[in-house]
Amino acid sequence: MSLDEKTVRKVARLANIEIADEDIERIGTELSGILAWVEQLSEVDTDNVEPLANVVNIELPLRKDEVTDGDCADKVLANAPEETQGFFVVPKIVEQES
């Protein structure tokens, strides 16, 4: 699969990267190679392969799932320019029309 200049520019724009005009052809060739490799992966038979989260068969210790407030409000509010009753004070940004 060969990518044309228009497609390479579109991919660059979508990826939010700037590509010099002299690099378009080289990057198009590299992207085409990547897409060919991905197409090769679709040929691999994965019917009897179990999905896995880790390549090493280990059990990770899990913490107890409890909702807490973190018990560090004083540390968090220490960086606040202004606080009242344990909350940050921020400027009003929405005005209601009368």
C-alpha cells in the first residue's frame, strides 16, 4: 500500500505534526511500510489465544476498594491562594442575565 502526498499531509495534520515538503515522500514510504506490517499481523491465527493483561503470569496485590477523601485536605489547601471553610475560592466566571 503506497500513500500519496495528500494522504501523508492529512495524517500529519491529524497527528498535529509539521512535516517539511522535502520529507513528505520519505515519511510516506515509512508509513506505507508500517501499514504493510500491520496487514501482516492480520494473517496471524489468534483463535485459541487467551487475552492477557501481562506477559508474566503473576497476581498483583490489589488494595481494598474503599472510598476515602484522601485525608490530606490540609496539604492540598496549602497551595490555594485563598480558601474558605476547607474549599478553594475561585473567581466567578459565569454571569446570569437578569
